[in-house]
Amino acid sequence: MKKVFMSIALAALLLVPVSVSFACGIEGKATRTDGSKVDGTARVSTSWNNNEAFPRGGYYNLDLGSGACGENVEVYVNGYSIGRRSVPSSGNANVDFVLKGTSDMPVR
């Protein structure tokens, strides 16, 4: 009887659909016009949600969640818009940016 119950339980588990969701977002390099890497002095955000990233060693990764997959988002660096970007249906969009000199303003 125990084997029959375990077989039925295993069969039921195999019939349950599994939902896998992948997160999407943006990532990229952050440099200054003199070529130095931005390290903790810039804030990257989007119009999608309140998530933020702070580049370290010239690189950042901003997870926007699975709902952002396939959407278009406005990207901001230190509150300045650097344009709209398409987030892929899985993974991250590459969005590099350059800050002017020692200021917090992105170069257009």
C-alpha cells in the first residue's frame, strides 16, 4: 500500500505545472570623460520601479524583476534621463554611460 501511495504522489507532482520566472534588468559600464571608473558616486534608476544601483569599479547591475521583461523603461543617472531602453524578454539590457569630468552629469 505504501508503494502505491508514493507512486500516486510522485505522479501528481509530475502533473503540476512549474512556473519559472526570470528577472530582467539593465547593466553596464560607468566611466568618466577622463576614462576613470565610477565607483559608488552615481545612482542608476529607471521609470519601472524604485530599485537603484550604485556602480562599483565601473560596473553596475540593476535587477528590475520579471515584470520588466520585454518592456521599455526610461533610465536615469543621478536623476538625469539618459533615454529609453528596451529590456529583453530574458536577461539584461546593456546600458553604458559616461559622466562629465568630476560632475554627476551624464554626457549626452
